[in-house]
Amino acid sequence: MRVFELRQATGIDSLTLTERADPRPGPGQVLVRMRAASLNYRDLIVVTGGMGPGLPLPLIPLSDGAGEVVEVGAGVKRVKPGDRVAGTFFQRWVTGPITDEAAATALGGAIDGVLAELVVFEEDGVVHVPEHLGWEEAACLPCAALTAWNAMFESGAVRPGEVLLTQGTGGVSVFALQFARLAGATVIATTSSDAKAERLRALGAAEVINYRTTAEWSKPARAFTAGRGVDHVIEVGGAGTFEQSLRAVRRGGTVSFIGRVAGAGEFNPNWIFIKSVRVQGIYVGSREMFENMNRAIAASGLRPVVDRVFAFEEAREALRYLESGAHFGKVAIRFA
């Protein structure tokens, strides 16, 4: 089978297309022929060495993918050949709080990921995908969609009529906008592009703020809520945007800390206790959460926003496109 290997975490060009022997599933395992994968900002961190020196090399990158079960190992009962499935980000986080053991099974980082034509998953590490979704759409669910879902409905409690603030137009933020609209919540979105602002409005954002022309975007966000502040913030920027998030959120509101795409920055931690802000760290979610989310997606007919699809052989080009920041929603890879 063909795979992409990361032999040195020195950048996108260090990804190598090569051949490996076809894997076979052991007891309690499932062999999946991959049909599509999708990219996350974490994948850029992995290939550029941002995960640190402990990365197991050579490594097959990428955590998110969907495909068809072709073979199951002894004792497998949850799936059968022909089933359409996606792998879970953490192969051994089934339910309850995350554990150290579960955290050590993150695809495309702690262990080999999905940028291969055939992948062996744990039986407990796959979920059936909603039937109305195509392969590229299904491949968008394991990380970005589940992270937004967990922040809003599993670890958070977004309710109809509340106000949610999202940052940018990456996968997590766009999914958060879509889920918020399903839940009857109002969304304020930030972006750096007028063209992307129009697309955010078309998806249902009630207010869009250009953070390049309005550096203190917390002010118009609070003005939109008549000075009260937003109920929830989907914080994907990290230290570079955290100060504005703390200023934008209401007293007793929630900030879901998810990413670090905005880079370095400084913030005043006093806002957390002065405003009794709940700050929750969100690192994807469990299989149980994934299944909860998929039921909601199937019932509503929601479709992930896929910006662009690349061929398997174009994996490096797909990562460069993600790195450019030009995307709106998800970037996917289609397998032959």
C-alpha cells in the first residue's frame, strides 16, 4: 500500500510518499480502506516539529479520515466488512473523562495516522458515519467537528437564545457556527477577509467583525450584546487572542480554549476571576461524544463545509494550502 511518512519533522517537504506492506487486523482490530482524509492545524504542527522531540518517527501523519471496513479481526462485533466508518482521534477514549492511556493513542501524533491507503483501527476506535455524507464530508468529523461539539454541548451547555463568538473560518469555528444555528444560538464571528465575512453571514452569523481592521474586536462584540458580553467563546487563537476573548465574554460566561493558531501574545489573567469566567480546555472528545454528534448530524442533515479537495498524491500541496490560511472550513484529501 502507499503511505506518506514523516521521517524528519522539519516541514511539509519532509513528507515522503512510499510503500509499506498491507497491514492485517489483529484480535479486536478493524482494517479500513481509506477513502478520504481531512486536515487540521495540528497536522501542520506535527510536520513542522512543533510537537517536540518525542514524536515517534517515521510517522504516518493526519488524524482524520473515513473509509470502508474490508476485514475485521477475531472477536470484533461492532462493525463488519462494508461498513462506512471514521476513526476516532483517540483510539482508546471511549467514554468518561480522558485518561493518560487514552491520550497516548492520538492518531497522527502519538501513533501512526490515516494518510495511508489501508489503516488498522481498534474496534473501539471507529464510528459509523451518517449515511447522507460523502467520504470527504465524513472525513471532516473526527477532530474539528467533535471539538466544536464537545465545547458546546458535552463540556459546555450552549442553549437557544445565547450568543456564541467564533474566531476565523477554520474547521472548528465553522462547525461551531453550524452547530450553534442548529441549537438556536446567535453567532458573532471574526475574520480577516470581507469575502469570508459574506460566507459567514450566508451560514447564519448574525454579526461578523474584521479583526484586522478592528484589533479590539471585543468592543463591537460587547456592543452587539448591549454591553453584557457573549455567553461562549470558541477560542482557537490561543495566547494571541485570549485577552480579547476574556474581554468579550460576559460575567460567568465560558471560554473554550482549543487552539493556538494566532501565535504568541499576552493576556491579563485577572479577567478570569474578576468576571468569574469558566475557562475549559477542549482536546477533541470521546467515542461516545462522537456518536452523540453523529446522531445530531444525521437527524438535521447538516453537511460539513469542505473548501477544497486534493488528490492523495497532493498531500503536501494540501498542507501548504492549509498553511496559507486561504481556506474556509475544511481541506480534504481524496484517495484513489
